[in-house]
Amino acid sequence: GAVVSQHPSWVICKSGTSVKIECRSLDFQATTMFWYRQFPKQSLMLMATSNEGSKATYEQGVEKDKFLINHASLTLSTLTVTSAHPEDSSFYICSARGDSDYNEQFFGPGTRLTVL
Amino acid sequence: GQNIDQPTEMTATEGAIVQINCTYQTSGFNGLFWYQQHAGEAPTFLSYNVLDGLEEKGRFSSFLSRSKGYSYLLLKELQMKDSASYLCAVLDSNYQLIWGAGTKLIIKP
């Protein structure tokens, strides 16, 4: 089946630093990648949708200058949390969609970000 | 607006059967997904329905009625490892996934 990797699995950083999270589709070409954030005991919240080679589309309320998304190739998307603050601490999950018959999204394992 | 409703929490007994319901109101419909998510992990795909009826896959089955905007996930022969959150998600007319808040399923011995 389709595999999506995410790196790092967890990261702890100081307030004010920037953190980059990578999302890779390992055995298929992802035309679209999605970035989600999930707070404890809450559902997934879509942050942005990115298509390879074009600018990401951000959901309402998500600051695009704070959460920089780059989808430079069909197998790699990165999310950079700039000037992270404790309130940015969350579980960040990426998913990738290929060209399957029913547009299934394949999820990465997630990245646990803790900002001190 | 777009809305997906599912119960917040359910409890069932090991070996029993449980049905998790999901109702939706979305702008367009291109299919409904069920995902399982264990605590601290990413969601994993369980099922996809785009036509009315029941799809069976081992111990898990998923049902869809498009006219009623309704789906359910049926879990049989419950095992302790089935304790997780179950997320219902609908693919709308823009092929955007609209997520429910998830149902936390607690399995008791």
C-alpha cells in the first residue's frame, strides 16, 4: 500500500525558534498534500492544502507567514513553523493524495511538536 | 455550512458488536471515509463508501445512505485493540475532506 513518512516524529524546541517538518510519499507520486493539526482530544483540523509546484491554499484562520509550506516535488512537502510559541505545541499530521480511484488520503505518522 | 455529526464517546464489551453512526450535511458528496485513530497516532484508513449499501471487510462493515446523509461503521467481535477514536469524513464537491470530531470507543473486558 501507499506509504507516507514524516520527519521528525517528535521535536522539542525553544520559543522563538523555527521548526521544519518533512512529509514524503515513499512509493507513489502525491499530486496533493495536506497538513493537519490536532490538539489533544480534538479532531483533525486542516491547515492547508498544497499542490506540487504551486502555492499552498490555507484554511481560514491559519497564518501563512507563520506556517510556511513548500511542495517542491511530487514526493516531498515541508511545513515550517516559524517563531514557534507554546501555543503552537500540537500534533502535526500530513497526508498525501495520489490519483487513486477514490481520492484516498494516506497519512504520515505525525509529528509531536512541543514548544517550551 | 458543512457539518458532520457522530457521537463523542461509546462504550462496548469485548466480543460484542458496536455501531457508530455518522450523519452529514455537505456541499456535494464524493464519498465517505471511516478512519481509525489510536491515541498519539495518525489515522489509518478503514473504509470508503460512495454508493448506497453495505461494504464488508472482515470484522468491520460500513453502510451508506446518500438520501439520508447517513453512514454507520459496524464493528463485530470487538477486541481490546479496537479501543480508539473512529473518524467519519466526507469528500465534498471540491474533493475536500470534511472531518467529523470522532467517536472515542472504549472497550471493556
